[in-house]
Amino acid sequence: MNRLLTWLKSRAKTFKIFFLTAVVLLVALQLTSIARSISGEEVTAALSDLAFWRILLMIFIGLLAVSPMVLYDFLLHKMVEKEDKAFYIFETSWLVNTMNNLIGFGGVFSFGLRSQFYSEEGKEKQVFNAISKIFLFTMSGLSIYSLLCLFLIAAGHTNAFLSQYWMWLLVGALYFPAVLLTTSLKKEGLLGGLSKRLRLELLGVSFLEWTGVMLAFVLIGQLMSIHVPAYEVILLFIVAMVLGILSMIPGAIGSFDVVMILGLTHLGVAQEKTVAWLLLFRIVYYFLPFILGLLFAVKNLGVKFNDNYRGVPLDLIRQVLNHVVTFLLYVSGILMVLSATVPEVFRQLIWLRKISPWSANLVGEFPKILIGFLLIVAGRAISNRVIRAYYPTLILEIATLIYISHTGFSIYSELFMILLIVLTIFTKSELFRKQLVLSYEMLFKDGLVYFLLIILYAGIGVYNSPNIHHKHPFNNFFLFPSERIWLTGFLAILLVNIIAMLFIRYLQGHRQTIGEKVDEERVLSVLHTYGGSTESHLIFLNDKDMYMYKNKQGEDTVFLQFQTYHDKVVVMGSPSGKAEDFEPCLRQFIEECDLWGYAPVFYEVKEKETLILHELGFRFFKMGEEGHVSLPDFTISGKKQRGNRAIVNRLEREGCHMEVIEPPFSEEIIDTLREISNEWLGERKEKGFSLGFFSEEYISKAPVAVVKNEQGEISAFATIMPSYTQDVVTVDLMRFSKEAPAGVMDYLFIKLFEHYRDEGIQSFDLGMAPLSNVGVSRKSFLNERLANLIYQFGSRFYSFQGLRSYKEKYATTWKPRYNLYSRDNSILFVVYSLLMVDNRAVEISKKRKPIK
């Protein structure tokens, strides 16, 4: 015997696998059997005459009838002194009991199922004993009802058909007294050791279980408007259940059905009604609760899987479902509007009528159009994950469900909307943005849908006009009963658009912007403490806002400069300040933009920060390269520099020299620089953002390099852009007068190289060569290959190659710069936003004004 036990224990895992495989196969076979016995036509026929609220009530009754069975598992936990969360016990018990109902075999499989879920090492015997005791009492409730039915038969309160089954009822009635006697006499062991209170609790649960299933069957018949004496149905049901359980057929299918069909037919119920009754009972008591149990199982497995992978799977599922909800809202809205605008389509195309959640009649045309357009707006807000959209969308969906339930609906319509409501609730956590910020992408897509629907409706009305005669017959899909109905619908569309705009305005909320106005004192503090970059100085143009990052100690360490254009927040260059805080600054900035519905776009970013942003989910394309001159190695000596030497010697012979003058500047110098700038500009407009423009405040923030002639008059100048480090320096505005000698800008560059070389600066940034060295490989991105074509053949509009060639005279190295944008944005609209921001004309006064 010991050898046998040892052998069994050594192969316990094998037996578990075999058992679980058998369970899965039996469930699959049982579901297949149910599926074969249930046809779509029968379900449709059974449900076609039922009001939707009756169907919902049936489902609720079925779920409620199953629920007492979960009390068995709460008692089991109490008996084995096992602690689990109440909801986990509920979910597990629901799965075990609904699977056991489906499989049948007299409940034998519940042994193995509960052992799999609740057994712990060292407690296997205790758990097995507890399950055995519970199993004994599961049929007690049915036994009590069998005894009551025997009394009814004995008293003559039933018909001859039911009376013939008294022997089977007697077998069922004897079960409970036998169990009660056995468990009372045995004080310990497999069948003993139960306290009086525990026996009463198990008996009560069993009685509730069988009361629930019995009432479920009776109430389903009542909801189907089948009027049969309830006590006779109960008696028949008990007889059929006893026979079904004794047969141990899975789910009691077969024997139970035969007895019920014969009995109900004997009671005067039409056979087709009986079949529909049994069908609905099986669906709401066996099938749907089991599906819910499977969902619980998937959920529990999913929670474990999700926890193992740090919540990533659930996030992915919710993101996908968010897109599904968006798609369904758009489809719902479009179909709703179409059902009012082209109603004949829904009358003639049966398949379209089936998938459309709405009826095709013209009654209540205005609510259809209103709901349709509002669903499209809600779809946009849900797509943008706007938290303000949750309750309005839910209310709109519920209102739609109520509306279609009262205007010629089908069961598919309500199921469609219920699914949409459930998905909306499930994906609520995906909604986090505090406002809806409309982008060009949204306006284009949604505007196209609105435009097509309105044009379709208007076009159909014009075509239907009796004043227009057609050579060819018009498809009667687009016919309207009368012009009056069409005009009513058109006015409804206009009114609906007003309401939709109000809805959009609500979703937008009070417009919250990103960042703050430039605080020069804080900016200078960061630059002087941590240094900056060649584009840092552009912040003093005051044509941008700033985003200041504070470290854990509350100190300003990094800032970004940007302009907001609709939903795009266009950041100029890389961050400035403490390099170690660049990544947390970018993360915080992106999260804040996302929270308020903005899309960050980064313009002309360095390679290091590009890699950080790419890790944060941003796509990139190369903007071009900027040339750098290595100042320690710069010289105009040697054969290669003969041309540059000639320029310097010629201008110096003419009496020219270069000076770097420091602010503050006199009014005379400012006036001279303005005059040269205005002459150089001519009729052209100043541009800002990535380029400086002539502003007294901006010019006065840094040194200016000037070229003076022999008389000491300024003929050319360049404003210096310090990086606030010894690493690099560059220039911004470079302008000269008509009287300036030829080659003056080359002379200015060479002298600046020498000047800052002597100052100990390592590099001079010559600025960008746009599209330079972009898309040169066959395997480059498509947009970069297109940019390469513009670079090669676009000299008619801009001298891309000429600029590169000029800077190559001095540049010793080239460093790439990139533009980055969120993967959720279209590159076409990103490029459009960059063009609008970077090429926006700056209106400034060409007259002197006092410097503040």
C-alpha cells in the first residue's frame, strides 16, 4: 500500500496534467454540443418577440441564480483556515461552479477543480476532506425539494404525467436524510467532524442554490409570457433535474430536455415555445455564466502575467481598446447620420441594416443626426484621451441605447451599444489629458467627415428637387419621401453643428498653455552657473516662451525655449543648462505637454539629445549639418589659405579693421547698426525663432563685432551669440552696407576666428547648412530622400549647395542636427508647423526706441 501511495505521489504532476487536459476536452466537447444544438435562427426567433429589457432581466436572473454557489467556497476556506481575498474566492468559485454545471458527471469534476485552485503543500488531505464534505451537501437542497414534491403527489395536487415519476423523486428525497444521519453520527474522518452550525450553513447554501436555479427557469417562462401553474413547472423541473443528475450526462443535456419537453407539452405549452424556453434557460444559466467565469479566469491569469511584466501588457490592451472605442464611435456616428441622410440604403441593403445599430425609418430624424455628429466628436475626444470626455461620452452612449430601444431596433443594435459602453468603461484609465487641443490633423480628418456628410445630404436634396430633370434614372438609394423631410433634415444638420461646436468647446475647457514668459534673470542664472549652447542666446529675442526645470532641491538647472502653434509646441534646439538634468527635463516637459494635449516638436536638436528623445518615443529626420571651425588649429598661413590672406591684406590696406564692442552701446552705435540692417533688409521682413532679428533689447545683450573703414565708420557688423562656455561661440545677425568693400564678411569671419582663438574658445559654429548630407544613402528614410532631391535641385528657391560650399571654406568638422516629432503626428503637419513657426515674419519698428 505504501509503495502504491509513493508511486501515486511521484506522478502527481502527471495526474494533474491529465486531469486538466480532460477538463479542457470535456468543456470543449460540451460547448460544441451546445453550439450544435443552438442555431442562430432559433436564437433570433426566440428573442425576436422579446423586449430588450426582458432579455436583460433574463440574463440578470441567470447570473443571480448561479451566485449562491460561490458560498460553498467561502465555507471551504473557513473549513481549511485558508485566507484569500474575497473577490479572488468569488471569481475562482464562479469558474469552478459554472464549469461543473456545464460538465456535469454528478459534480465529480468539482473535486479536481477545487483541489487545483485551493490545495497547498502539506494541506492536501485537509482540503480533500473539506471538499468531500461540501460535495455531500450540494444535492441536499434538491433532495428537500424532491421530498416536497412527493408530498404534493401524495396529496393529489398534480397530474398523472408527473405522478409516474414518484419513484425517482423518492430516490432523491432519501439522499438528504442519509447525508444528515451519516455526518451527525460520524465524529471524525472523511464524512464526519462537521459542527451543527456548519451542517446548517451547507444545507442553507444548497437550498439557496436549487431555489435559484428553479426560480430562474420559472421566471424565464414568465418573461416569455408562457402562463403555466408555477408549482407544476417546479415539480416537473425537480423530476427532470433528478433524472439528469442520476444519468451523470454533462450538463444534464438530453434526459433533462426530454422530460421537460414531454412534461410542458402535457401541460399545454406548444413544443416550439418549450424548445425556446429551454434554449434561453441554457444560455442564461449555463452558457453566459460560464463565459463570465472564463473572463474571470483570463483576468486572473492576465493579472499575474501583467504583474510579471510590470503592467505593460494591460497598458497595451487598453491602448488597443482605446483605438477600438474610437473606431466604433466614428462608425456609429457615421452610420447614424447616414441612416437619416440616405435612409433607402438601409431599407434595401439587408447586411447594412444588420451591422448598423439603428433603424432606417425617418421618425426622429433630428435625434439621429444629433447623436451621429456628437458620437463623431466624442470619438475624437476619446481618441485624444481627454478625461473630460468620459462622462459625456458615457451619457451619450446610454442615451443612444435608450433611443434605439424605442425606435425600431434589433437585438444586435443593443448588444453593439452595450459592448461600446463596456469598452468605454474599461478603457477609462486611458483618458488622462485635461483638455482637448485641436490640431490640423484632427481638423482635417474630422472636417473631411463632416464636409462629406453635409455635402452628401445637400447634394441629394438638390438632385431630388422636382425642378431638376435627369437624363439618367437616379439610384433610389438616395431618394427622399419629400422635399420637406429633406429640408427638415438639412436644418437639423445646421443646428446639430452648432450643438457639436458647443460640445467641442466644453471638451477644450479653459485653455491651459505650457511653460511661462521668459524671465531673463532666471535664464541668466542658469547660463552663468551651468553654461549653455549656441542657440541659448535666442531666448532673449522674447518671441518664445520658456520651460524651466527645477531639480529635487528646487533649483533652476535647465530651460527650453519654444513657440506654441495650435497643438504643436515647437522647441528651438537642445536644452540649455546642466547636462545631467537634460533627460529628466525632457521627460517632464513631454509628460506635461501630453497632459495638456500638446504635441512637442523639437527643431535642430543635437545628436545626443536626439538619442534621448528617440528613446522617449519620438521619430526623427535629419535637418542638415552645422559647420564648426577648430579655433586652436585655425591659421591663414600656408598655401591653402592664400585666398583668405589676400582678402585680409586687401581690406587692411584699405584701412579696415575689426573690433568687438561690448554693451551697453551708445545711441549713435545703435542708430548706425539699425541703418545698416534696414539697408541690408530692403523690402524683406525679419524672421525670428531660429534666427535673430534687429531689436535694440536683443542687440544689447551680447557683444557686436564691427568692421570699420579708414574713417572709423561701421560698414558691417555681426552680433555675437555666446554659449556661456569656453567651448564654442557663434554669430547671429550678419549685415553690411552697400558701401562695404567686397569680401567684408569673409574678413569679418577670419578676424572673429583669430579673436576668439586668442580668447581660448575651442570652436566657432558657422551655423546650419539645411538639408546638407541628408538622404544620401539609398536606404535613407523616404522623407530624407525627398529632402535630398530638394537639396540637389532646389537652388532656384534657396541656395542649399551654395551655403554648404561657402561654409566648407572654413569648416573643419560637420555636426548633424535633427528634427523630432511624436509618432502620433503626421510628418506633413509637423513640417507645416515648422515652416509656419520658423518662417513667420516679425513686425518690428525700423526706428529707434529707447532701451529699457
